Amino acid sequence: MAEFTINEKMNLETDIFSLQIKKAPTRDGWGKALLDLGKKNKNIVALTADLSGSVRTNWFEKEFPQRFFNCGVAEQNMASVASGLALEGKIVFFSSFAVFSPGRNWDQIRVGIAYNNLNVKFSGAHAGITTGPDGATHQALEDIAIMRVLPNVCVLVPCDERESYKCAQAAAARAGPVYIRLGREKLPVFTGESTPFEIGKINVLKEGADVCIVACGVEVFEALKAAKDLAEEGIDAAVLNCHTISPIDKKTIVEYASKCGCMVTAEEHQVDGGMGSAVCEVLAEKKPVPVVRVGMRGFGESAKNGMELIKHFGLDAKGIAKACKEAIAKK
């Protein structure tokens, strides 16, 4: 029987599978961090595209109205305004729904922000199928792909509200553009205050020898549940939290590919072009092993809540565990 043991160095919540565990959307972590950053640094400004409450920039807006700009329903213009403010020496934060930003303003982000390597930090909220009842048109499933391909842009996908806070704090301290992917669904807050977070460094949540699960965002918690279920069947699965998609942690990916001999990637995004593709690119060059990708293979749909869709599309713990068995069979 394989043993399910969380890596103690990660300092996760005591009982991450408890029904009493706190739940909060990752967008809340972004909003709290922005407010705290604004208190410490008067050079920080924030923009939104008429969605302040939904993307949690309203907390900054209430405290610092002179440093907050509502650009209206004009995401392209918002990205250009952010570029201008950054060129004047400001540290700029802006946010909208991910289907609108970076979905509609990719050109302005590419030419204005990425090409000039400006100090702009932007989030795409309500990303993925966990947007639930809003339906396929509002479920961004391509944002990681279109952001990670841009030179100079750092891409972060936090796994819970606490890590989202750390992402925004780290983004403010990092020179250059940073994109942070956020969600609306309330998710378990299972990382701790002292859980390590470093841009470009994967967190090893659980050691394992039979298969390695590399996950990001909402899928990290599902991966831990899958590893727990697999342990009961005698399968020892490692779990990696790949919160940084670009620059990706090649060293850790290769290390666990060598150790486990096969991998499963899990993300709330299209399997093509997302984190799974990034992992496969690393392995193709450094350490080819069998890989099974868990993710979306088409558009989403409407549902009562986001977690219903996670189950419906096989992105839950059961779907990840099934993929692990497929990967092991290919070794």
C-alpha cells in the first residue's frame, strides 16, 4: 500500500480535505494584495474595464480613488493606457475578465506592454470552466496559450486565494509584465501563510515514484485528491504545483520525469497550448517520457456551478487518477 504523505516543507493547512476548510475565489487574493500594495507604494495605480467589483479592484478604488481609473468597456484602450502610465514610471495593475483581457486586447498587450517590457501587472479573472453559469462565451480556455507565447511576459496561475495574494505581491516586486490567471469559484484555501512561493519554482506538494502529476490552478487540489485515492490502490503519485507557466521550472520537471518515468498534466485550460504543452516541450528536449494531458478539448458549457463542469469534463480527481493509470501503462 502506497502512503499518502504531504511534503512537510510546503506547510499546507493541517487537514486539507476537511469539510471545514476555508473556501475563497482566487480573485480575492489579487484584490487584497493590490490594496495592501497600494498602502505601501504610492507609485502603484490600478485600472479596470467597468468590472471593478467582479475583479476585486474596487477595494483599491475605494481607498485610493486618485490612483484608480475606470476605462469603461474598452479593454484595448485600457492596455494602452496602462502602457502610457508605465512609461511615465508607474507600476500599473489592471484587470478584466480573461475572455476580454487578454482575449480582446492581445495586440495592445503584445505591442504596447510585452514588446517594450513595461512594468505592468494584469489579471484575467473568471478564467476557465469554473466560471460555470456564464457559459462557453465567458469561459476563457485559451489565455495561458496566448500569454505564454509572448516574450517578456511572466505567466502565473495560483492554486488558491492565499497563493493568489503571493502572486500579486511577487508580481509587484518583479520588473516587467506579469499575467495572473484568476477564477470566480470558491476553492479550498489549502496552502499556508508560510508555504513557499517563488516565481519560476515549482512547489513539490507530494513525493512519489510511480507517476508525477503536474497541475496548476484549481487542478492542484484535485491532483492531491487523486494522489490520495491512488495511494489506496497502491500507486505512489508525486504532485507538483506548477504555478509559474512562464518561465517554467525545467529542472524540477526533468527531475520528476526521471524519478517517476511518466507524467500527467492537469489544467483548467485547453490541452493544446497550455501548461501541459509547456511541460511536453520541456520533456521533448530534455527527458522524453509518456505524458497524458488532462484538460479541455473544446469549448465549455453552462452549469449551475463551476465544479459541476470540472466533474463533467473529467478534470476532477477521478479523471486525473484515470489519466495516471494510463500514463503508467505506457511506461
